[in-house]
Amino acid sequence: MDGGAEPAPLPPPAEAACNGDAGQSFVGQTATAETGAALLRATGARTLRWVAPGMAVTMDYRPDRLTVSYDGAMKIERVSCG
């Protein structure tokens, strides 16, 4: 060992990144398993995180994750990557 710092991990491949803009057309739709699958296809995200009203979530950033918040009527309010 040379005593230097370890190199930073490489970023994920570009194809793993989520495109949040592609999911904005789903705002207002009903949150269902089918809608979730369509969101994953549209955004290119690898994972989907549903956020119910009042639900606590971690703030760690994951470029391959799509976070979808919905209201008490199961209507999608927000779609974002990370």
C-alpha cells in the first residue's frame, strides 16, 4: 500500500440512470402495480419506491431508483429519481 486514499467507486453505467422527466405524465394517474411497471419502463429505473402519505423514507440518493409519491386516494402526486 502506498498510504494514499482509496479511489472513489465508479458511478453506475449510464443505462442504469433514471429519467424522471419521462415519468411526469403519470402524475394524476392511479398508483397500481401496472402503473408502477409502466413507470419503470418509461423512466429506465431499476427499482421503484412507492411513498404513501406520511411515510418516512431514506434520503440516500440512488440514480437507478424511481420514487413515486401518492395521496390517500392512490393518485400519483410526485415522480422523481433518486
